[in-house]
Amino acid sequence: MNRFKNYALWAAVLAFVPLLADSLQVYDISVILPGNYDNLVISFLGILVLAGVINNPTSGKGLKDDE
């Protein structure tokens, strides 16, 4: 139940939604971004998803491990 109180999980879920929509071609991110910034945004959203998936909420504050 601790996982649902973790901000990294919710950042990952919110970042996953536009990634999924873009990959299923429901919504194209490049329409709202000028130039080649769509690759940068997709990479940043992917990093947020990975941080939320890898994160362990029982290890203390933030994304770091217990000492």
C-alpha cells in the first residue's frame, strides 16, 4: 500500500499515458512540438516511467537506498 503514496509511481503513471498514446498512434506528440523536440520529450517521459518502476518506496525518502 506504500507504493500508492509514492510520488515517483504517480509521475511514472502520468508519464506513461502520453507515451502509450503516442506509440498506439492515438495522439502524435510531434504535432504540438516544433522541430525535433518530440524525441527529447519521449526520452524524458521514458526516464520518468523507469524511475517510477524501479523505485522502492520502502527504502526511505526519495529515490535513494537505505544506508
